[in-house]
Amino acid sequence: MAPRRLPIAPRLSIAPRLSIAPRRLLALGAALLAVVASVTVVTQAQAAVPAPPAGLSLVFGDDFTGAAGTGLNRSNWLYDIGTSYPGGAANWGTGEVETMTDSTANVYQDGGGNLVIKPIRDSSGRWTSGRVETQRTDFAAPAGGRVRIEARLQQPNVSGAAAAGYWPAFWALGDAARPVGATNWPGIGEWDIMEDINGRSSLFATLHCGTNPGGVCNETTGLSSGERACSGCQTGFHTYAVELDRGTSPEQLRWYLDGANYFTLNSSQVDATTWNNATHHGMFVILNVAMGGGFPAAFGGGPTAATQSGVPMLVDYVAVYRSSGGTTPTTPATPTTPPPGNSRDAFSVIQAESFDAAGGVQVETCSEGGQDVGFLANGDWLQFTGVNFGTGGVRDFVARVASGAGGGVSGLVEVRLDSRSNAPIGSFAVGNTGGWQAWTSIPGNVSNVSGTHTVYLTFTSGQPADFVNVNWFQFRR
């Protein structure tokens, strides 16, 4: 496959510092509110969103039952506008030529239960189209469980010379992409569920991961199914899905067409860090029709003067299903301990609970598996000895964090070297993420570092209340 969606890429209550029980009661209340919200979505989705497969529950659904000519519900969806993410790669990182809009000429509900995404060429030869994303970025498989992202759709009904340059897609990106314009692509993971180019009556399924170019995921091509026949996919509706299963060993990503599993990737096909970075976090869903770019160019190119304007992709529904996960300990397990000899690789995941020393923290069971460090507030800190940055330089760091802090409570997660009194070399702000176990990956720029250092995570806030939990962190070149 040809060059892809290179870069998008991650995200802040007042009372005295709460004890474990009150904070957890607040978290339970937030969880109940989330359940109510989920039930509301299911009601709006009505019957067109199928019942969950065995062992799964519906956590998001939209069957696009709005009035003819209306736009999308913006509480569920956001529109990508222009030719790039703010701060991201030009032409969406792929060389595509259209400008994305939120106009109902390009993106609308048809009154018959479908979302329409229609590319249009104007009299000057310029193309516009539509690209929409779920507002939610938390579609994740729990440890030991599954998540399934599914849509029923019809590819643009166009073929031959009239289809040159058409590139419809249904896909998902890692949550850390959104705050930084996907400049951390492909390490944060991209799951391509359905792609077709140039009206070829086919589809491609792909995992993008690791580093670009090359790397263990063969970027910019990715780990792909290759072209698979999809007879009738332009002339009728078909169901496309991907499922991440963390309850198997090895873990698996499985792709489905009309319920049939036609492509599978195992976690053992890449190293653990690459797999975890591409899968063990929230995802958000994207639907778009691009025109031109590197992928269509690899199969004949386009658009050309013969390309037909105004042939839409139709989407009947989008649904996300999730299991409750595997067995979760009811009491904290033994914390991960510092590595032998206090030797850590800065560019591998460092578990927060493996600290050598700390102040003001507690270790607790993590919903993503293992443990996290919680109850972090102003003045708290974690120390990690023997972190080796080598000589190649550092671009940024990312931390996996969660927060159920109340309104108005936020703070900074800071990185300091060798002394807690030294100035931070990097930081990011964080506040409420939706709950104390609602995990998201947030990046922050850091100064260039080489050699081996003691790393401190310090936590600074203008309020005394807890504002963050940390699961892990990692530096990146």
C-alpha cells in the first residue's frame, strides 16, 4: 500500500484532599452517569444498531435517523475541516487533494437512516468532501476483554475511469493522536477497518504501528490484509468490523466482512511495546471519503478529468461494543518493583508503580491491568533511578493518566532530572478525563536529554485536591 494518513496526535474540582472512600464514591457516581448517557445513545440508535454479539455490550451507536439534509449530532461527532489537522501534516499526511467541510452538501443525513459523505468537484476542478470523527476517544478493550468497532455501509457506487481517485475509509486512531494533530503517527495505532480505492470492488484491512518509515510494521504500508475481493460492495450495504481481543494468548486483532473473519493479526507478530502502544488504549472512529493521494496513486492514480463528482459513501450505522473484561483482582497485587540494578530504558514503557521512592502516593489496582499510582496532588512525586536516554536525543514523552477530579481542579505532570528542585524539562496539563480509571495518553514536549539520569515525576496544582492517577510513562525519539 502507498503512503497513508501520516500524522494526527493527546489532553483538566475543589475540596480538601479526599480519602479513598469518598473519591471512589465520586468515581462510582461518574460511572453511573456514563451508563445513563450510554442508554440514551442506545435509545437514539433505535433498531438499526444490532444487538451486541455474545459477551459484549453496546457502548456507542448511531444509525443516522435525522431529517433529510441535516448535519450530524455534534455531541457525538466532530467534523474535520480543511486539509490537515491543526499542526498536523499537510493534505492529511497522504497527499489527498480534497478540502474537508462541514457543509450539508458534503456530509448529511438522507432522511432514510443513512449518513451521506459526498465528494464534489466545483467548476474550477477543486474537490470538497467530508471527514467526521467520534467525539469519544475511549473505545478500548479492557484487560482480558474485547472491543468491536463495526459499521454497515455502502462504498461509493462508481467504477472504472469514473472512480479514479476515490478513497472511502472507515477506520480508528489511537486517542493520543487527537491533541497533537496525529504527529505521533503511527506509534499510537491506526486500525483501518474498510478502505477501497478507485472503485475496485475490493477492500483492505490494515494495522499501522511502530515507526515510520519502515520499522516492524512496514510503514507506510502497515501490516495489511492486502487487497481482498468485495463483490457488490459498491452496489449494496455490507458490514465491516474490527475486534481487538485481549482475552486470547497471543492477543489478536480480527477483521470481519459480513460477519466472516477474513484477516487476523497476533500480538506475537511484533514486539510487546509496539503492540501495546498501538492497541492498549482508547480509540476514536473516523469516516471519510478522500480524493487522490498516495494509496490511489499506487493503483492508477486520480482524480482525473474523467472522475465522476458526487458519488457518496452511505453509512447505515456505526456501533462500538465492549466486554466487561477478564478477571480483575479485588485487592491490589504486589506492585511492579524497580528493575534489577536500577537500569531502565527511557524509550520503553516505565510502569509508574515501579518507582524507587515516592511522596504522597498510593498504589491501587488498575482497570487496564496491573496497578497504577493514584491519589496524586500538589507536591506529590515519584522517583525512577537509572533511566538511560542514550545519545540519540528525545522528542517528547507520553504518560497514561486518568482523572476524576471535580470541576475547576487541574494540575501539571512534570518531568525533572536528578533533583526534584531542578527545573522541569517538560510537562503537560491534565484535569478530568471522565473518571479515576478513564485512561488517556497525553504527550508533552521535553528538552533534549542524553546519558543516564534519575527521573522524577512531580505533580503541581493550584488546588489541594487529588487531580490525577498515572499508569505508565515513556520517552520518545
